[in-house]
Amino acid sequence: MPQPKPGAPRPHAVTGPSPDRLPGHRAGGTPEPLRTELIALLGAEKVLWQVSDLVRYASDASPYRFVPQVVVVAEDIDDVSAVLSYAHGRQREVVFRAAGTSLNGQAQGEDILVDVRRHWSGIEVLEEGRRARIRPGTTVVRANAALARYGRILGPDPASAIACTLGGVVANNASGMTAGTTRNSYRTLSSLTLVLPSGTVVDTADPLADEELARAEPVLCRGLMEIREEILADPALVARIRAKYEIKNTTGYRLDAYLDGATPVEVLRGLAVGSEGTLGFISEVVFDTLPLDRSLCSALLFFPSLPAAAAAVPLFNDAGALAVELMDGNTLRASVSVAGVPADWAELPRETAALLVEFRAPDEPGRLAHERRAARVREGLDLVAPVASVTNAFTRDPGTIAGYWKARKAFVTAVGGARASGTTLITEDFAVPPSRLAEACEALLALQARHGFDAAVAGHAAHGNLHFLLAFDAADPADVERYAAFMDAFCRLTVERFDGSLKAEHSTGRNIAPFLELEWGPRATELMWRTKRVVDPDGVLAPRILLDRDPRAHLRGLKTIPEVEAPADPCIECGFCEPTCPSGDLTTTPRQRIVLRREMNRQQPGSPVLDELLASYGYDAVETCAGDSTCKLACPVGIDTGALMKDFRHRAHGPRQERAAALAARRFGAVETAARLAVAAADRITDLLGERLGDRLLEAVTASARTAAGRDLVPQWLPQVPGPAARAMPATRRVGSAAVYYPACVNRIFGGPAGRPGPSLPEAVVAVSERAGKPVWIPGDVHGTCCATIWHSKGYDDGNRVMANRIVEAAWGWTAGGRLPLVVDASSCTLGIAREVVPYLTDDNRALHRELTVVDSIVWAADELLPHLEVRRTTGSAVLHPTCSMRHLGDEAHLLAVAGACAEEVVVPDDAGCCAFAGDRGMLHPELTDSATAREAAEVTARPFDAHLSANRMCEVGMDRATGRSYYSALLELEHATRP
């Protein structure tokens, strides 16, 4: 096929130039001599300097946007120390960035930005789970997955746990739904390792740490002790500090560190928590963990108003509830965009509010006691049921409880996604004494109305901690001033009326830094400034993020949100999608793909910045997107950036390419035969020349073809590519069959793992179904049909339409009008036929499709075959690779069930994710699969397994390449386990 036409992602309509567009002189990226000096210091692979790199790192989950001069991807403490030393010598500034889920610009810098996520993940479980040593780039979800095996959990539980990392959690003292003031980082952190601005490394757990710090940093030690003595000498100040932390508070530095620590190292350990990277880099943390109480009872209770809901909070606190979460009407209505939330919530009255109440116990007696107390409280409440889905009942059902929490945790993203296009989202959190929560709700609503905002409100009501979201147009100076007036009034209300915390858990950040003195007063604020000067006298680290004397600093750097393609336009750049993205460590993440699109739309046509961004976007965003759409699963509002990248691939196709693709679909029988013959020929070459020489020859031939025709058109030969499948399918009979078996084209072209004796996958499916008394029939005309995923993934709409309609028409006939289920033996093909073909069907075929029951072969085996099979032999251990298609289909538990019947031990790696092989994309861009599988492969190869199982042949090839182990279908193992 001819090459795609260039410039396909070029914006059709540019809304710019925006006032915050990147100026043209920055099109060249990092200026000299900064670029050359850092490359010489660290190596070219650790320095990101192109303008596209700088732009994609310029945004986090906050309303701010600052474009760095350079991005450094640090691999270890030596790199961090080298950057800090360089910054001191050149009078430069450094900001550390991990997940970028911060809501107030803490992860943005205007000079040197250091990525401390990519190479900084890992957890070591200590003392049977009672403690955990964690690297700062590890997400909360990943750490808790490791701890759950020991019945333990971390104290902090922020709503962004899927994406936020422990370095950021500690640096912001993030807490979450249940942490309050007793389970947060400050209270549950055992020790940390801190790299000071000078480069000195302090391990606060080291018994000799104070001695070594005194020797290395005598001025720092003396300065900290002088501040401590000054505070202790002032009883009124001591009392004020203690009082401030009786409720949640992350405004400014943690001054009670001077009260809780007796030595410089102990004080530093406390100050580092919530310091937002302004005092040092947290390279490792050790947490004291908490019991994971698994006996739950929860309810979502609806009230006529926000104050009415808030008034009920103390009752549940007194009853022992661990979590009491508040959601107002705007939040509840916006949540309908979240999968699983009842559609009738959209009809809830505006004044409605709800409390999500949860009790947790270690055992059944404890849960029963909680349920009795909860029932007594509920009986005295004035609850409402404005729509049919509302039950106002406590439940034990895990699925229902998970749904409640999914809606609650989607607060920022769901409400943000529902905002008016082109507006900037502000997220604020504050705390008041819990006894005054109802009063604070009324005052906040009145203040918002006075300034013309219809904000959404939610929060950790049990702890007096409220969040609110509001949107405004950052490109409109009058709207910015309206926002400024609101912030000034809000801060005064919180401090002067409620003596509250302007920041309860999101840390100070750029939005509250100008109001620090309003909350703390001049004396305490000056002690914070002195703390900064003592630890970072040259002001190298994160200036203007926590401390800023400019009263309008919170209005600097507000980002505009230009309109982009409709599927991506609701994005608030929260970053929840990033941990699941296969290309995140290679090129770009879904958030960054959208961020780059927005910058393109800020530019005027022909600008040098726009040209540079477009030049890199093809490979960085479009070509290296696996198209697996797991970003959609991670995004609370279901933004499918993978689908957008497929659309860009489609736009790059000219009419000739679309016609060629459609012709390939019409003549797929010949294509399938040719593909199988090509695989057989390659197999013969390696047989004749030997594997090493044969593979080298094939790699050279395909490399030449790729050079001539393009790297995104011609696959690279990989030694892991399996040999050909058998030419004929196993014999089956239609009469008496329990299901129609559809062997996917990938399993009609490629064979199983080399050297593994036994049947092919189609033979295994037929045999095991027969054994279970559920015989299957393979139609004689499956040759030349396909699930259409080949065309769908590459954006060939015409070819997709041809094959989608053909397979549905064929399946309709095979299954006798849908009376028999269609069993498909590749998970991606199951997803394709079950869901992805639908938009490309004619109206008539869409009606036929609704009658089909498409079942993945793993589900068929788990639900229909296992109950009727006798397992005669098992293997010792099996490691699984659940495919991304299985995640979309919700079939992972079925894979576990099949594997569990075949193996004594079944392991799903904590770092399991999409392999990014994506049909042939792993052959078009092998570097994508290499990057996507690196963490999972490290986990798999850390120990031996007897079996390596999955449910898609090309994913198995990708994992073969990543691990050097042989992966194969779980159904082959099931056939072996049940063979007479």
C-alpha cells in the first residue's frame, strides 16, 4: 500500500493564537548551552530537549501550565545529585515531577524539570507486611496490591491512587477518604531518604544519620535547631501549631515537625512531608502499614440538601464509620458519565446531596456490630429517594460498594469532563472543624452564588474536608478577575469565620501560596521562609510553588483549554490514564497526546512551534499508540485516546489506500493463504539455514523493505514469530453441537509454541469441548473471514466496513440466527466481533448482530466446560498474562478460573499490562512492546514458572519476546490437564 499522506494530525481549525501559546523562539526546544551541558553530564538518553518533550511535560492535573526549559529523566540518586550540583553552579532551578496528578501546579517548573517516575518504581515488603520500603515512582495502587497479600494496606488513600505515586503522596501529605489526621503520610511514615539541595543524602532510619548530617551540613543543622528552640520558647505559638493540626492541614511547611522531632534529622523527616519538593528529593520511603479490614458494609444515602447531609456526618462518625464522603447534586448528576452509575442520577434535583458511608471490620462479628449501629443512625435520618435507583440501604455486596466508590473517586474528572468546552477547571480543598461542616457548606454555596459560580462540592466529610470545583475562561481577563475575587473572599471566609485550613490534603501549591500568611499569620509564615532558607539557601528547588510573596501569584500561568477533537475535549489532564499506557515510557501517554493537540490549537497556522509539534506527533503519538484503549478503562469519563489515534491513522489514508484495504478485505481468503505461506516459507528458511542465520537473513530482508516502504507499513521479522498453522481445521459435526467455534485468523495462520508437543489450539478447543459433553462445530467456510480488527486498528474504515458486515452475516448463518453461541479463540477477536464491528454495520446487520451471543473461548471453558471436566493432572505454577481485550470484556476472572484448574499456584504479575503487540504493531515497532512489557517481564523472570499462559496468540508472541519464556493459550494447558 502507498505511504500515508503527511500532515494528517494538522488541526483543521485553529482557535489560536492563545495568550499562553508557546512563543515561536522556543520551537528549537532546549536552548544552548543548557542542552549540550546536560547531555555531556548525564548522557543523551536522559535529556529530553525537543519542543514536543517540553510541551507534553508542561501540564499536570492543575489549572496551571509552565513549560520547562529541559526535562531530565533521572535514573538514580547520582543523576539527581548531578543535576542539583549543576543547578547550583549555573544558578538554575529544579522541580521534581512524578505522576503529575497534582492539582495545584506542584509538578511544573520553568527551568529544569526532573522526571522521577519512569525509573523509580518498586516495593519491598518488610516484616510480613507490617512495613514497606517503596520507591517514589510507585503508584499507591501498585503498592497496595503487593501489601494485600499480607492483609495490609497503606494509610494514605487518595482518590487518584490509580495514578499518583508515593513520592508525590508524601511530598504533598495527600491523605484521601479514610486517612484523616491519623492515617496520613505524616503519621504513618517510618522513615525516608532525602536528597538535599546540596546533594547530601539523608536516610532518616540510619542511627548515624544525625552525626553524618552534622558533619556534612553544620549550618543546616544549627539553623533547624535554632528555629525549633525559638518555637518551643513561645507557648502561644506551640499551642497554635498544635491546634492547626487537629484538623487536616497541608498549608505551608509542617511546623509541628519542630515539636515532634528532637534532632535535625527527625525535624527534616517531618518537614519533608508536605514540602512539595522544595526541601529535597524523596528517593525512598518506608511506611508503617495498617490492617486491611475486608468485612465491609456501605451505603449511599440521599438527602434533600447539602447542609442536611452534612448535619448527619457527626452521627456516623460517632457510630464508628471509617469513611463518610459527601457529594452534592452537581457531582451526582455529572457522575452519570462514569460507567456503571445509574442513568437516572441525571434527573436528581439540583439541591440533592448524598453521603457515602462505609464501616470496615476485621471479621464478621465486627461487621455485625457496625451494621447494628449504622441501622440505628439511619432510622433517625430524613432521607429522600428522588429517582428509582436510590435504595438508601446498607449493603455488603462488593460490586455495589465498588460502584459507589467509583462514582465518588471520579468527582474531579466527571465534573471536569462535564464543564463547558474551553474552560479551565479549578480544584480546591479546605477543612473546617467537623462540627461546623454544615455551616461551612451553607456559607460556601452562598459565596459561590454571589460570584456567579455553580460549583460542584464533595469531600471527606468525616474529617471536615470539602473539595469544590469551578470552571472559568482563563483566556478572558474579566473571568480571571471574577475568579480572583472569589478566591480572595473564599480564603478570608475559611480563615476568619471558621479558622479552617486553606489546604487540607492537596498541599499548598501555586493557588494558595499567596494566602499562606492569611492563614498562619506573619510569625509562623516567617518561620516557614526561614526553614526554606536554612535547607535551600540558594533557592534551587521549586521556587514559587509553596512560598510566594506575590499576592497575585495564583493568577500567573493559568492555562487556556483550546477545543480539540470531540472524544478528547472533556479531558482535564488528570493523568489517570498514564500508568496503563503501553507507550508511556517510550514516547507519549494519552494525556500527553491531548496536551500536544491543545498546544497545536493554541498556535497560529504556520508557526514554527506548530510545525515542530506536527513533525514529531506522527511517531510519538500516532504510530506508537498500541490502540488497546485501556486508557478508556482508566479514565473515569471514558476518554478513548486510542480511538482518536486510530482516527488520525484513518485521516492519513488517501483514497487509494482505502481502496486497497477494502480490496484486501474482499479477497481476504487469498490474503490469508498468502500470509500462511509466507510464515511457512520463513519457517523453512530458518530450518535450512539454522535459527540464528535464518533469523538474521529475515531481519535484514524486512529491514530493507521497511526502509523502502515505511516503518509503519512493513513488519519487522522477529525470531519469536511462530511457524505456520495446520492447513486444515480439525473435523467437527454441526449436528448436536453446543456452540459454533470460530478459530480466529491469527490461529489459522500461526501455529502454537515451537517445541511444545500436543494438539494445536483449534484441536485443543474441539477436544476439551467434546470431553465436557459440549461439542463445537467449525464451519467449513471460516477461511477468508476475520473479526475486522486488522482494519480497525489501522484506521482503514472502508476495509473495516467490508469485513465487519461479512463476519456478522456469516456468524448469523453459522449460529442459526443466533440460536447457538459463537465461541472465538482469541480475546482481541472476541472483542472485535462483540463490540468493535458495530459502528461499521449496516442497519440490517446491526439488527442481526443484536441476536448474536459472542463468547470468548476462555469464558466458554470456565463457564460451560470446567463443571463437566475431570482434571487428571496439574502443573506446579502458572503465570498469567491477561490481555487488554480481556480487561475490556471483563473476562480476567475466567482466565484465573481456567488456570486455577490446571495449576497449584496461579500468579498474575502486579505489573501486568498491555503487551502492545496489538496484532502486528509489535512487529512494526518492536521498541513499543519492549518498553510496554519491561516491568511485567522483570517480575516474571524473577522466578521460575512451570507454565506461562494467556489468551491471544500475538500477545503470547509479545511476551515470549519480552521474557524469553514460552507463552501459550490456557486452553492448551486445560486440554493437557483433562486428557484421559
